[in-house]
Amino acid sequence: MRLVLNSCLFNLCWFACVYWGNGVACLVLAWACMHLWLSPAAKAEAALLFGVTCTGVLVDSLWMLGSVLVFPGQPTLLPFWLVMLWLAFAMTLNGYLSLLKGKVLLQSLSGAVAGPLSYWAGQQLGAVEFGLPLSWVLPLLGLVWALLLPAFFWLNQRLYGDKHEQNAVRAG
């Protein structure tokens, strides 16, 4: 049930942030507070959320600086809703994405497919534009996500260590 709740919350946050933007992005902060409050390993989980969010913001900022991703009305900084989207994504690593733990090849394949699809869906909803042809952007995003997702799971393992299964986050 925990995994289903985590998946539903993430997808709700994704859609709300992409569709309505900054106006609803604060809902992710409320979820993060609840998530950490219910976590039996709040310190490790907070470090994971911080590390994944910062990495995601850095990667998307580089995409933006290279004009691969273009956010309407945001000439220099990533929109706040995208930062919150990275935070929401980070909360899935010990949630529904925990099914990928220890499966590096599956992590890479999942990242290579789901990462670009998420950006493409955002583009279809008008939240982002691509500065290069779609035939270039999707493979580039796929390559980066094929590396990012396993790296996030590696960070997760480093932060939690061998006690990770005992300290799995029990809440969305």
C-alpha cells in the first residue's frame, strides 16, 4: 500500500507542477515535511532528498544553459516548480522506485526510457520547449538518465548503508 501511495503522490505532484506551475509547487514541500516526519531514518532521507534535488537542478540548469530545455517565461533560472519536481522524484527512491534497488541494469533502462518520456510529456503540456529537434533531445536525455538513476540508487545505498532495508521509509 505504501508503494501505491508514494506512486500516486508523485504522479499527482508531477501533473500539478507541470500543469499549474509554481502556484501548486508548495504542495511538494508539504509532502516532503510529512515524508521526513514519518521516516525512521530522517537524517539519511533528508540527505538523499537534498543530494538528488541538487543534482537534478544542476543537470537541468546545464540543459537550460545549453538551450536544450527552454522554459517559457524563465530566461535564466529554472522554475521553482521544476525544483519541487526533483524533490518529489527524490521521495520515490525509497518509495515505489525501491523495486529497482540492486538492479543496476533495470535502473539504467528505466531511466533511459522514463526520464525522456517525462520531459516529452511536459513538453506536450507546454511546460517546457526543446531547443533541439526531438530526435536529438530524447536520446540525449535518455543517455543522461541511464546514468543518473543508478547514481541516485548508489547515493541512497551510501547514505543508508547495510541497514537500508530496516530503515526503509514507511510513508509516501
